[in-house]
Amino acid sequence: MNKENKDRFYYNSKFLGSPGARSVRILSEYYGPLQRFERNNIQDFLVFFGSARIKSEKEAKSDLENASKDISQKELQILQTNVEMSKYYEDACDLSFRMTKWSNNLKSKKKRFVVTSGGGPGIMEAANKGAKKAKGSAIGLSISLPFEQSGNEWISEDLEINFHYFFMRKFWFLYKAKAMVVWPGGFGTLDEVMETLTLIQTQKLRKNIPIVLYDENFWKNIVNWDFMIEKGVISESDIDFFKFCNSVDSAFKYLTEKITSTHLKGPNF
């Protein structure tokens, strides 16, 4: 690098990493992803949220079968629960596959309703895996974390985007989302779905986004929606922002019908 370039602030990594350049870093997490989506001809997303801890059926059963005979009852219960929870991994992979096949057959110059995950393991991996197996693009909006794997092998080349700022990652999820499936998950999943519902409730997010909460029993155990209505902290109509689905077939039917009516020929067309 010649001296002239070396003296410029936009080549100075020390400056770019400093508090004074935070706004530059934030803007880079807007313009960088925008450039990626444009060059890959991506118009919009079908977002999958869910736990990074849920394993595939094969992996969960293998862990249980190969467990030491002297493990504690608590450890055994965890392995058994992992097998039970693995159904969500398999269903997420299946739904992603079917939705990608469906979107691949749409007549569009751009790639529509591309399956997009948080770019990690678990449900995120399952979503990307299903999309790739259906010969579609698979986007991963990952986040740099100190204790969790970033990225998975099923994300399409040039479409793994690693963020530093959670709020910029959330911005892209919601800005490009045309539909959303929320699978069982922990704090991160709850944060993502609750922020989405808040933005819809407050009309900061005006487009119609079909939202599926997968497995009614799980979500009604996690959030007591009826109690919230009873105590007046949400309106009865607020639960119309989402739909519970308990099978891949019902989720596929709901999503394709709603996407067709709201995004292919409806008010968001």
C-alpha cells in the first residue's frame, strides 16, 4: 500500500475499529448485505427462526445409543429429550424443502421467498439444508458470538453474512421478510418473534407478513396468550398476527395461500 492510501482513514483498521467509527461500521452492515443480495438477485425472504440447540434425528439418536452406561439420570433425560425435539429439525428441513420447490416454480426474474436463517446450527441448519436440497438458494445471517458456532455447511456461497450488531441483523431479517416460521427456541427466538409482533402491533411494520408459530402446544406453554388478553396487556385481535401450525402440511398450505394472496396478487404485490 502506497503512503497516500496508508494515510487515508478508510484504510486505517485502527480507526475503523474505534468508537469514533462506529457509525461507519453500522453503515457497512447495511450496504454490505445490500450489495450481496443485489448481486445474487435476491428479492425477499422466507425467514426461519428457532433454536440452535435442536439436533437432527440421526445425531440425537446416535448420542443416545452411544451414551455411557453410567451416565446420570439427568444426562440420560437430556439425551432422550434431544431425540424428542429432533422432530422439529426434520420438520424444518422438510418445510424448507417444500417451500423452496414451490418458490422455484414461480415466474419471477428475481429469487422470491428465499429461505433465510440465523446461519447457525439446529433449526437454522435444518432450514438451510432443506433449501439447498431443493436446489434453491439458502441465506444465513449469522452473528459473531463467543460461545456458539457461526455458519453451517448448507448456506449458499456468497450468502453467509456475518454481523456484529444484533440490531442490524434483525433489520435485514424483517426488511426482506415476506413470511416467517418460528420454531421452538430459547431467548433468542423469543426475542425475535416478540420484536416482530411488537413492530406489527405498533404499525412500524406495515406489510402483511404471514407468521407461523410451529407447534401450538409448545408455544402455549411458553407464552400464556389467553392470560395476557385477560389482564388487558394485549388485545384479543393481537393474536391474529400469527397462526399456530402443528404439521408441515398445514404450515405449507397456510404459507403458500397467504403468500399468494398478499405478495403475488394482494396488497403487498
